[in-house]
Amino acid sequence: MNEESMREFPMRILRNAEAVLPDRILLTDLILQGALIQSLASPGEAEVAGATVHDVAGRRVTPGMIDLHVHGGWGVDFYRDDPERVAESAARFEAIGVTTLLLTLHPGPEEELLDRLASAAHACDLSPAFAGIHLEGPFIAIDRKGALPEAGILPFSDALFERILTAAGGKLRLMTFAPEAIPTESLRTIRSLGIILSIGHTSCDAAATRAAVDAGAWRCTHLCNAMPPMHHRSPGPISELLLDRRVRCELIVDGEHVDDRIIALARRLKGPEGILAVSDATPLAGLGPAAGTFCGFEVHSDGKRATLPDGTLAGSVMFLPDAVHRTGVALGLTPSERVALGSTAAALDLGLRRTGRIGRGCRADLVIWEDENPTAVLRGGDGSLPEAWRIR
């Protein structure tokens, strides 16, 4: 983009921002032009003709969070509800600091699933906050279904996958699958289409996991949950997923799904860009103690965890910002490490090189915090800031 065309985009200065960078915290003036961060200047010194200036008075500024595994919230069910209602909920996620999501669908009977995929694709068209669809299934192991409906677990065929692809209308970005459910050659074909393959809801052994990773499945869905525990003579998928540097691992960091020591272990093995914090939030998230349905089952939440009547965990009721904060406190993570956990690694996972971090030329998806509460959110540089902050 040349200098002449850049002048057409509005400019904003966030003065005296405590910006969380990948390696440090920096007091700076953030100069925004259109959807991008144009530059970082010495605090209080940025002057750009025609720019609006807001003094954020040392408040912390982070990249917007990115949740790649979320089924809904505040009573909204991404699988069941109409696309308009799903799209409208994106504004509520943005308000809590989540600026990018993958609209996650659980599996269902074929005709129902195809209809739900088409509906989800329409919701993605209605809200740019949705970066696409994460389909959790339907090619998974019945004995590791967790809270997912057995009626939605389908045998793989190339023809069925083609129907899924067509229904999703180009919006399918990520698919959770069990390696034992899809032939390796088909995995290579799916990966060649640009769809991210994520190993999960599986009973496979280490060898099958390795074969799937070699075929391009460089990701796993909620590590440790819905997969065999690691045994010293039968390590299963977990050892391969943790040891292979190509693989990024999701972790549900709500304090209910995995122990914090497992999160610490995974971070040490994978590095800051190898762990993806996700919420796995369900429609009951944000409602406090409540009862409802999810995946067609009766679900009860005490405000901290949601379960089926038999005690099986049914997703989470904690949104990503609270989950990352909780984990950061529990593990003593620095602000930069928290940003890597909730934003940077997910952006890299989606191939969004200019998102999930603060720097020159990066996308201006930004959250301004007052303690642990978001007071303002910009998505692509767009969004309202308190008038009291404006000095010019």
C-alpha cells in the first residue's frame, strides 16, 4: 500500500499505552492507521496531523484474544440457534476481549449436520469476528466421545467429507478427528485443501498418532481430554503430541479439565507458541448456576463446571479471558506469556501472521484493560473509546 492510499484511512493515537509486547511491556504511543498499527512512538510524543488522540493513561493494552474452540455462551448455542442470533453474539465476545473466534460445531446426524454447517457458514458471513468453522467430529472414536452425541459419530468416506465441505461453503477451517477413523491418504488430501486437522476424541496409540502427524495433522484438540491417559509402557497419543515440535496443543485452561501442573508441563515441552488456550465454552457459559441442553443432553452448571447427569464434563462455562487470567495467576505467567497463551499461538495456528501481537504493521485488534476488566476493545482499529480519554 503506497503513502497516498494510506492517507485515506483514519488515524488514531493511543497515548501512554502500557503495551504488552511478545518479550516485554512497553509504555508507548500506539499510532493506528485504519485496521493496522502503523508504529510505536515514545510515550506522549506522537504527533500526526489529523489524528484523533486518546490518552489511555498507562492502562494495559493487549492483542485481542482468539478462541479457536467455543460452542456458544449466554444461552446462545452455535449449533442450534439461527445464524442471525449466533452472529449477534460475536459482539458480546468482543466486549469481553475476544476479537476472533472459530464457530465450533459438535457433530450430529448427517442431514442435520449439513444443515447446521450451512447455517454456521451464513453466521460467519454476517460477522467478521468468526474466522471460520471448527467442526468437532464427526469422524471420532465412540469410546472417547465425551459429551458429544453418539448419533453424530459417522463412518468416514470421501463422499461424505465432500458433502460436509460443500455444506460449509468454504468456511471450514479446522476439523477435530480421530486418526483411527480416517485413512492416512485421505488426511493428506484434506490437509491439501487448507483445512487444519486436529487430533482429538481418539483412542489411537502412539504409532497411529505419529502417522497422522506425518500426514499433516499438526494440532490436537483439548490435550488429555477425550484421549487415553499416558502409561509408561503404552504412552498413547499424549507423548507424541507433546514431543513432536510440529504439533500445537489445545488445552482447556478453566481449572476443571486439566490440572495446572499438566499445563505447566505442556508449556515447558511445547514452548510459548505451542500451547493454545481455548475455552470450550458452551451455551451455559456466562449464566452462572443454570440448567439447559448441549449436544442434545441435559446439562447442569454450578457456575464453575458443567456436567451431564452421569457426571461427564460437558464443555466449559468459563470464557477465555477469565480462563487465561486464572491460569496466569496459578502458574505465575508474565503478561507476555499470557498473551502468547490466549492470542499469539492461536493466530499462528490460523496462519494470521499480523494478528495476536502488538507491533508495527500488525492488525489493530486491541483490548484496553482496567485491572482485569476490558474497558475498550478495537477490532481492526474500529470501536469506540471513552470520550473522557480524548484529548484531541
